[in-house]
Amino acid sequence: MIEDAATYDALESLVADGAIAAYGVSVETCAQALTAIAHGVTNVQIIVNPFRLKPLDEVLPAAAAAGVAIFARVPLASGLLSGRYTATTSFAENDHRSFNRHGEAFDRGETFSGVEYETGLVAADELAAALPEGVSLPAASLAWIASRPGITAVIPGARSVAQATANADAAALLEPGSALDLSAFDAVVHDVYDRRLREQIHPQW
């Protein structure tokens, strides 16, 4: 549907008729995002996090040039970047982190951003080890995503008031003089991605 020009023709008709003011898409791949941007959407939701860097290459620059908003979804890679999971962590039977690790039910990239669970644990540990005392991996990840040029907003999930508050508090790491050196963390993110994830992730999404 996202690749089909007829989809955009129909949506443009709705705009012309005044039925809707604008429209956006939520995509799986960078190719889908670039197609949508070329067709004039106003916003794109796409997975962006330290385990999914491909959108930084073309999607964010293309969106910025076209004035398209980018909403980063799955920012904590289904919790792999929460720092709470271990090799012995178990998930409910009806949780996609149990039944969709290899794409059994829907696009594999929706679960742990497509990263093999054990590989993700090691990569997350490396990222966490690079952070200063008092800065959590999820907060650093959210701040890093928000700081990328072209990102309009980050969409983290929350299952409790505490999680929602922690997500909001991550914004403080964007302030000058915060405990997190975003440039240094960015370098670590790219190093870990290049060594552990690029070969597996970059060609697919």
C-alpha cells in the first residue's frame, strides 16, 4: 500500500475535499519512508534508535529537506535498551517478544528492532558501560534520538507513571551542561552498531 501511487492519490482527494487536513504514514523500511516523503506526506513514523541507524543516512535528510516531520517509534528496541533484560528474562506467551523474534507473526523489525536478543543484550551492555554515573541507558537513548537532526519527536512507550516520568525526564539530558556528552555517546552508538549490528540490520530496514 505505501509503495502504491493510488494510495496517495486517494489521500490527496480527501485533502482536496476537505475531509482531512493532512496525512502521514508509519513505515517499516527506509525505502517506504523515502517513497512516502516523495509523495508529499506531512509526517512519517519510523523506527529510530541506537540499534536502527539506517534512517540517519537518507530518511532524516530527505525529510528535513521536504519539511516532513519524523516521529521516532520503538525508541528502546522493545525494551532491549531499557537495561532491565538479561539472558534469563522471560516474556508472556502472548507478548510479541516471545512469539515474533524471527518474524513469525509480523515484520521481524518490530520486535527488538530486528536484533537477535542475545546480540542486543551485549550491545546494550556496551552502550550502558559508556555512560557516566547517574545516566541510565533508556534516558541516554531517548535523548540521543531526540538530538538527531531531523527528528521531530520520540514516541516511547510507558506502562506506569514512573516510566512515563522517566521518559519525560530524559529531556533534561538535552540541556547544555547535562551529565551526558551526546557527541561522545553518538560515537559509541555508531561504534557498537558498526561492529555488532550493521551487517544484520542495515540491509533489511
